[in-house]
Amino acid sequence: MRRVRDGIVTAALVLGLATLVTAHLALAFRLLRRRPRWRGLVALVVPPLAVIWALRAGWKGIAAVWLGAVAVYVGALIAVAVWS
């Protein structure tokens, strides 16, 4: 039973992080295409600003994906800490 749980948590960690990185880069590159362009560069370094600026621009879908990926990743990290 422990192997199954470990596999699920590992999959959640990998998928959460991969989705988060992909969504974050998509947001940053979208911000680079709009004025002011410096927001895209800042968003690469300060991740929460990418979501804030995406919501202000009306990009609710990609912002929701980013927030969901953070939730999955943090939840998996908590699961690892609790079950280790």
C-alpha cells in the first residue's frame, strides 16, 4: 500500500511542478508581448506578480491553471512531509 501512495504523491509532485513551470513561462512570455514589456522579465523572477498581472489583463484561464498547479504542488509537498 505504501508503494501506491508514494507513486501517487510522486506523480502529483512531478505533474504539479511541470504544470506550474509551463504556465508560468506562458504567462511571462504573454506579458513580454504586451506593453510595458518589463513586466514579463520581472514576472520571471517574481512569480506571484505574473498571476496578479494576468488577472488584471483578464487572463483568468491561465491564471487559474497557475494557481491550481501551485495548489497541487504544495499539497503534494505537505503529503510528503506528513507521510515521511
